[in-house]
Amino acid sequence: MHRVVALALPDVVAFDLAIPAQVFGHEDERKRYSFRVCAAEPGLVPSTSGYSIVAADGLDALRSADTVVVPGYAPLHDPPTEVCAALRQAAVRGTRVVSVCTGAFALAAAGLLDGKRATTHWKNAERLQTLYPGITVDADVLYIDHGSVSTSAGVAAGIDLCLHLVRKDYGTEAANSIARRMVVAPHREGGQAQFMDRAVAAPLALFTDTCIWATQNLAEPLTVGDMAAHAGWAPGSFTRKFAAEAGMTPLRWLNDRRIAEACRLLETTDLTVQAIASRTGLGTTANFRLHFTRKLDTTPSSYRHLYQGRNRQATQA
């Protein structure tokens, strides 16, 4: 019997807590897993959803756990000293420590992610990296498993990680059985990059007209020289000034705008992949797929199926 304990911090994200409860705590899994919820102190723990959950156990429950899961919480304050100490002690004992979504901030505060790659919700990834520079934050993946410590990306990515852990513990058949019960995919391709908000960034203050012009002419084979000429700058000076203001080179900015427009067309039109490649200036179909997959870790066809399939189901419902 593998003992799983979820540590509910104040203002726990209820859905994040429900994920390990459904994977490990369901009645169908009682021959494989036991599941308990603890808190810094036993009793009511407020959630971000307007109701409280009851944690029957305190931090002592972590001492007997084989796996500790820390669901997300908000606001992202450091947990109390005794919580961080309990997490560190669990890790020292060899307990597997797991975070769902912003639960990674608690693992980081306890020092369990130092020197490791980790992930969290893409909206909070930059903050995690800033607060804990000793961590290598990867916002593009669904989860990262180091064996002793694992982190998952935003919200539903916790399902992916928990199923992955079941697959490690009891094999593919066990994980697939849980996935069928939960009516989710046993394994999702790609990462959370495909779910990020890719709205076109506001034009740069220094090069507003050039940014607008470039965005309106994505189908053309634009170069840095073309953009510099439109802005009335020498190419070298333009590149340096643009990079200083945008934090990236003109070509990377242009490629991001092309990918953003490709996403919009995949979501909202029935244009072929070849037509979208042409309209966005991404060249051949093969080149478009290469750049798209490299940026979003999924194919154009899979991206369209994800978003247009969802929209059509919502319409039919």
C-alpha cells in the first residue's frame, strides 16, 4: 500500500487538491494507495473557490507518507517555517515530494528545487524564476520528474503528472484504467506552451510604426534590413535598439508574431496548413511545422484539433 498525503496550504486551489484525491484516493485504488489530507494544523482550510476543506491531520501525517503532494495555492506567500521544515524532513527520509501547479512555490521555499529544473503554471513561471534563481524554470512542459521530487504545470497538468506517477508505481495498465475512469487522455502530447496566451504584444514604443507595418505584412519575406529601412535606421543600430527595448532580436520578435498569427488562423479558420504557412510568411509546410512544433511543442494539426474541436463541442452543447 503506497501512502499518499496531500498538504493543503491556506487558500488551496480546490481543483489542484481534487486531482490527487481522484487519482490516488478513489475507492477503486484502495488496494494500491491510501490517501489523506493534512494541513499545518488540523481543521478547516480555506480554498480559492469560496469554500473550505477539512484536513483531518496535521504535519505529523507527512512522517508516514511515501508520496507528499502539495497542491497550488494563492496568494503565493512562503509557507510557515514549520511547513518548509516538514517538507525538507520528508525529502530527507526518501519521501517522494510532488507539486501541482503553484504548489511548486512551496517546494522552492523549502529548498527542494535548488539546482533542479522545475515547472509551474505558465503565468507564474517568471515569478518563480525571479524569486528562486537557483532553479531552472521550464514553462513549456506539462511536468518534470526527478524521481525524488516532481513538479507539474498549470492546473490540469497535475492529472498528467499523477497518472505518470501511477504508471511508474504500478504500470501502464493501472494508469490507463484510472484515465478511463476520469475520462481523460492517459498521456498528452506536447506541453503547456500550446495553452499560453499568445495575443500579439503591443508595438514597441520606439518602433511603433515599424511593428505595425511588419505585423500587417507577415506574408512577405521580411528581413532585419527591411525592418530597419522602414524605421529609418542602419541595420546594426536598429538591431541593438530593438533588442534593448524588446528583450529579443527583431527576427525572433517577427517569428513570434508569425506563430501568434498562425495560432489565430488555426483556431478561427479552416485554411489549410499550407495556406496558413504562406499567409504568415513561415515558408513551406514543412518549415511551418518545424517552427510551430519547436515553439509550441505540438503540431499545427494537433493545435487546431485542440481548439477548434473544443469550440465546436461547446457550440453543439
